[in-house]
Amino acid sequence: ISDLIGVGEPKKISAFDVWLFDKNDIQTVTKVIMSKHAFNDPVISQRLEIRGEPILAEPGKLFRLETATLRMEGRIVDVSYGDLPLPEDSYFQRNTIELAVYRK
């Protein structure tokens, strides 16, 4: 979990990390999947950019992470947002992602 909005349970996730660790590489590669609100809010997106490349959560969106010996391909399959009295499209009700990892 990269970022939360609001208080209480269940947690309202507005951004999360997808990362690829390769024991043959000194660097772990990270992307940050963000809600529309987090992505479009300059304060939030700038704060999260230090964690990894920002990606707007949209159905059909493709992304790739690469290390020295691995390649991970991801696809955002489905996104739905919660409807509590918080900013519109600010936290995920559901976010389905397919990931496939290959050796280079």
C-alpha cells in the first residue's frame, strides 16, 4: 500500500506499489498504481513519485518492469472506486491486475 485516504476500517487504498525484485540486480523496480484522484492531485502524485513511476489505474492499461534478468508485464483488468463521502474516484473498491514474469 502506497497511500490511503480517509480513516477507519476497511482501509481506503488510493495507491499501491507493484515491484519486481531480481536477486541478480541491485535495484528493485517499482511502479505506483494510482486512483484518478491521487494521479491528478499534484501534491499526492509528487509525493508518491519518489516510490516509483506513477501509473493511472485504467482498465486495459499495460505496463512493464524490467531488471537485469527479468521482465514483468502487467495489465490492469478492472478498476472500481468506492463511493463514501470522499473525493470522487479517490480509493479503490476493487482493482484487478494480471502479472506475468519472464526471464530475459
